[in-house]
Amino acid sequence: MYSEDDLLMLSALQHFLFCPRQCALIHVEQLWFENRLTAEGRILHERVHTAAKESRRNMRVEFDMPIRSLELGLIGRADVVEFHLQKDGKWLPYPVEYKRGRPKRDDSDRVQLCAQAMCLEEMLGAHVANGALYYGKKKRRLPVTFDERLRKTTRETAAALHALVGSGQTPKPEYSRRCDNCSFVELCIPKTIGRPGKVSAYIRRLTGEG
């Protein structure tokens, strides 16, 4: 169990899975850079978070709901949590996370959503078996089942995130194609720093000595 002072932002899970270096730049060095993609994502979330509460006969909807887990050491806000009325009279939470793009091949979005579900379980004492990811490009929901494999990955990612932030160290860059769409690419310069023998040449260009 973590203390309140140890809680990290839940959104850092996705940053960590996308790139540990990016995660450290944001959550260790406290840097932030925005590009078109991050701006579109921010605007989408702002629209969702400013929506009014909804209530129907068998479903209640909470927007921008504060959540946390001392087990995972995470705190954040859920875009949407639907509460569905069950036959036994209990309300079952169903988290929905909004994303601007398309479904990813990796587990980063699913891990973030699973962490939200595990926060809700800890807070409400209810088992949350399912949720959904809404992708803006596709304009549809993708159901997600929080099975044991995904929960294990989520716990391991949260632990690795705490280890990274606790170390206070920023990993060295390693270039991949995903770097081209990263808002930190101009600061990170992975094509230069990430390749042996390129740093000195880069410095010479900056100082006009090349």
C-alpha cells in the first residue's frame, strides 16, 4: 500500500508504456510540450469533462470523476463512469475512457482503463469486470474486459512507474517511428542523442564549430 503522499497521476501509466523517457520528462523533470495531437486529445477530454450529469431509469453517468488507489499508488480522474442498475438493486460502475485517435496495438490504453476500474473497485467495494474505450477517429466504443492478465500488467506497470519516478533518473532516448509524433521530439532529439557518436556532432552544430 502507498500513502497519500506517494500517489502518482494515473495518466502516467500510458506515458510510461508509450516511452519511459517521455514519462520521466513529464513526471520527473516536470516538462510538458504540446503538438497538434496532444491538443486534439486535450480538447476532446475537456468537452467530455464539462458535460452535465446524466440520469436515466437504469443508468447514472458521472463525468470527470475523481478516483484513486492506494494499492496501485495512483490518483486521477475518469472521463466517464456509467453506473448500471443491477437486479439486486446495486449500481455497477462501468468506466469509459475517451481517446482522440484509433485503437492501439499495445496495451497502453487498456492498462489506463483497467487502472481506473481497479481504483473504482477499491473506492466502492464493487467488482468491475468491464469498461470501454471510445476512439474519436472511429467514433465507436471498444469493449474491454478486465481479466487477470490485464490486471497483472496494470499492477506491474504501476510498480515500474513508481520505480522510475522514485529513481529521479530520465532514461536515455531510443529512436523508433513513434518518436515522430511525440510532442517532445524536438527536446528529446532521439535520432541524435540515441545514436552513438552523434552527440559530439550535434553539439558542434549548435555551437557553430562544425
